[in-house]
Amino acid sequence: MDLSKLEANKLNMDFRQVPFDTLLRRIFFSFESLATLRNIHLDFVNTLQDSYLIHTDVKRFEKVINNLVSNAIKFSHNDSTVRMKVVQTDTDVVIAVSDQGKGIHADDLPYVFDRFFQSSHKGMRLEGGTGIGLAYAHEIITRLGGKIKAESVLNEGSTFSIILPITQFSPLSEKVPSKYEQPMSPVEPQSIQGYEPITIGGEKPRILIVEDNKDMQQYLLSLLDTLYRCDFANDGVDALEKMKHTKYDLITSDVMMPRMDGFEFRERICQNMECKNIPFIMLTARAMEEDKLHGLRLGVDDYLTKPFSSAELLARIRNLLANQLE
């Protein structure tokens, strides 16, 4: 629907300013669990000399980056590297997402951003069609005043680059101009506006966030900290230790973590009669059906796949807490 509106020039863009590096890192490393499953290394390189705010439609820009990183992982070989590299020229900022997969045939490269293009080369990356993901990315980046291009070497990998004018960036220390002035947070403001948090016994509920990625920790903190009392644990071992001393009203947990993963952590909670009924949300890039079923069989109340909508996470947290009060 968004693509149809874009093509008809009827899609309203919501421009605002957010910290650029923070936004990119949060999106990129939200795929860490998925990459770990196939032993794919995620490498983030930002060569910018200064910290910048980016002036963009955050929600749609994020969809484009999600699409590029998701494709890079999907089409990469196991035991390879997916890299996001940010460089600055005199006139532009370039975000390049590279994989080490089988690449795109040279005959197909001119058409990768065409809607529903299908490769005629058997076994190629674009065989069976691209859907609307890359076409959507092209239209969005064009509307944002930038360009997107694809480069590929067969059997070596592909690089998709977003080129944005430097005029869309301002130093992080500068005051955000006039009507575009917004809090410097990667969280969509509409996620929190109108949101009615739950209170328990007149106090904010306490949430334990089990997550080993520091960028994702910061993102969840920026989303939840004003609404709930939040504690962090880096893995299941750390979380169980915290639960010995503190009572929590809800737990969110990643799956892939060092020492003790989310599934084992949930199993350990189920063995404790005092803790087994605490609402439990898994936030993970592991989107395979068997993983979801495994989590649900362990009594997980909800299962959100990264990258997830912040508004959806807030709604699910509120619903689970409200159910506890009934």
C-alpha cells in the first residue's frame, strides 16, 4: 500500500531529526541473533568525523535499512561477514550494506529496483522475483532526496549503497531548527503519545530486560524508561541472579545470549513457582516457526521478532500487565 501511494505521490512523509549513528547501530544489530544462527559476523564501520543528526522520515528510512540488512543476511553464505559502512564525501553521506553471498548476475543489476523483476538466470538471487522490497527502498530514498545503487560481483557478494545529501545532516551539538525540533531519540514519538501506562499498587511496574547487545539495551531504555522501572541483565545467568533480590512485573528476553540463552532462562523460571507466572516476552531475530513454537511451549506469553515496532511492543507490554490485574 505504501508503494502504491508513493507511486501516486500521495504518501505523506514525516520528517524529523534523530541521532544518526544511534539509529543505524540499533537497526543493524537488531539482526545479531539471526546472524549468529548462521555464524555470520556483523561489522559496523562509521568513518564520519563528527556525530550527526539526520533529518528524515525515521519510520520509512528504518524500513529501507531493515530490508537491506535482512537481504544481506538472507543471501550471505554461512561463516561470512555482513558489513555496514558509513562514509562522508564533500557532498554526501553514504551508507553501504555489503554481503559475501552469491551475488547478482550482471544482466540483472540494471533491474534490481524494478517492481516484480524476475531473473532469467537459474539459481540467481533474483530468480522468482524481488517482490516490492527493493522497489519500495528506491522510491523512499528518492523521496528523501537521496539515491540508492547496487553493485555486485558474481559469487563474491553484493553492496547496496544509500547516498544522502550532506544537507540532511547537522552536528549533534547543534540545536534542531524550528518546527522540526524533536527529542534526540530513535523512538518514534507517536509510539508514546497517547499511550496509557499501567500502574501496580500506585507505582510503575518493574520490568527486567534481558539483552546482551548494548545498542538494543539503549533503544529499549529510551522506549520504556519514562513509563516503567527498568533493570537490565546481559544474559540468563545475570537475570536469575537479579531475580533473587528483586520482584519483577514483566520480563523481556532475547534468545541468543552468552552463558545462558533465552530458552534455557525461560525453562529455569518455569521451575520456580514464585516466578513462573511473570509475563514473559521474547524479543528476537529468530523468526523460524519451530523457534516460536518452542518458546510458546515453554510458556512464553508473547514472541516479537526483531526488528519490531516500538508501538507494538508498548501495546503488548500494557496488555500483559493489564491481564495480570484482572
